[in-house]
Amino acid sequence: QVQLVESGGGLVPAGGSLRLSCAFSGSMFDFRPMAWFRQAPGKQRELVANITIDSSTNYPDSLKGRFIISRDNAKNMVYLQMNSLKPEDTAVYYCEDRWGGMWGQGTQVTVSS
């Protein structure tokens, strides 16, 4: 069974940075497009970043330039570098296997004003 475990969240002041990690367990990681989503209380789940099997990336315009998604196929890992964080970025962040449609339990990111 595919498993994804997110980590790296925490409490950070506005303007700070965090690097989130997603550890993938299963087969054929190299063939799976991956993504990061986030969900704030009372809000819908929101796409943060996509990364293809060729490491091509895509971001919402509102996040482009602040967030960077990457993957390391040798380690079955996906990362999200988050810079210039704002209080509006506060949410639980989830890593998703786009091929299998699965995601993990998430990691909490809280940005103080």
C-alpha cells in the first residue's frame, strides 16, 4: 500500500521560511506526479504546487516565487521550500500522489503575524 508521511511543519514568524518533506513508501515513485495541497480551517483544500515525473513544476500565480517544489527520486522524497511566509499561509499541508490519488496525514504550518 502507498503511504505518504509529511513532516517539517511548525510555528514560524511572518517572513520566515520552512522546508516541508514528504516521504513516499510504495512502488514506482519515479512514475508518479506529485503535489502539495493545503487546507486552512473552514477553507477548501487548495493546490500549492505540482511536480511531474520529469521534475517540471507548476504553481498558482499567487504562490509563484515564494514556494518551490522539488523531488529526489533516489530517496522517494518530495519537498516544499516555503519562503517569505505570510499568516495567510497557515494551514495543514498535504503531499499527494497524483497517480494513486492518495495523501498523508499532513503537517501543520502556522505563521504568526
